Amino acid sequence: MDDERQQPPTDLAWGLPAFLLGFGAYYVVSLLILGLLRPPAGPRAGLDLVLPLIANLFLGLVPWWFSRRRGRGVLADFGYLPNGRDVLVGFVCGVGAVLVGIVISLLVAQAIPPEPKSVSTQLNGWLVGYVVFLVVGAPMTEELLVRGALWGALARYGLPRFVILAFTALVFAFMHLDPTRLASLFAQGLALGAARMATGRVGASMVAHATNNLLPGIVVLAAT
């Protein structure tokens, strides 16, 4: 199958409901989980470190369910499985996201001192699982929601590509609920979205996202 036939369709009539329900489920489950956890006396560790990640799964599960029930499946609807071009474009955009994120974070740190680390630096299975999800799981779920369902819905309504790129980057930034990283997350969202826009496929933005998250994952493990 050639690249042209692998391009996902843009007419996702169910894309906006999928995004809204996935986004809502994520925050509802997050609040429920955080309500059950004890306020941490220090950096989160053990089960308290990975349990909140369950909420992140809903970002991808809801669009996946909509695609399966009302679409043609995530492979056809979104180009979810990366091909060779996705890997190349995604890696380049991911490196760009890392660089722009570092530069903006350093500039912001001059005005807003960074907060203490909220993740334990004790190397164990919980921490490794957390990093694996950061590098593999989060890109799969977040890209399916933002650069998949939301992007496809906006494209269906005929919005210009660069408007979609900027809006999805803004949603991506606010989704992380970290005001100190808002500017860097927005810039990184633009870089991740550039991979989606260049290829027309979520597989490329997923590779870019994983590449971007690899550096924080290495930093977390190296700090142990």
C-alpha cells in the first residue's frame, strides 16, 4: 500500500465528541484518583507515582472506541501505526521539540523558579514503569486524542491547517495543567503538530512525542 492510500480521512464527524468525552473522562478519573491518594509528604513514589497514569489511558481509549464503533479503526482513521516516513519526520520534529522546549524553559526559569521535583529518584520497578509510560504510553494516548480526534474534527469543519496546528498545540499545553511550562509546552506542541501536518498521520506525531519525552525520561533515571 502506497503512502497516498495510507493517508487517514479528514471527515471525522465523531471527532469532536470523542475529544470532549476523552478529555472529560481524563479529568474526572484524575480527580477521583487524586482524591483517594494521600497528599505526598515529598516526591511521589511507588504506587502513588503510577496510579494517576490510569487517567491518561482514557485520553486514548475514548477516541479508540469511537474509531472502532463509528469509523474504520485507528490504523485507517488516523494513520496510527508509524511507517518509515513517520519515523523520520517524527524524529526530526521530536528533536526540534526538545530543543525549543529547553530554550524556552531556561528563559522562563529566569523569571519563575522551577518547582521542586515531584517524582521520586529512587530507582525501582515503579519508577521504570513511570518512565516507560512517559516515553511510550503518553505519546500513544495524547496524540490519539489531540492530533487524532481533535485535529480530524477541526479539519472536517474546514479550518486552515495552521489554525488547527496552533489550536491543538494550545490544547496540548493547557492539558498538562502546569503554568510554569505553558510556553514551552505550546512550542513543543507546535513541533509535534508539524509532524502530523507534514505527513497527515498521527503515527508521525506519536514518534515526535516519544522522542520529545525521551530526554525527561533519561533525566529521571539518571538522577537516581
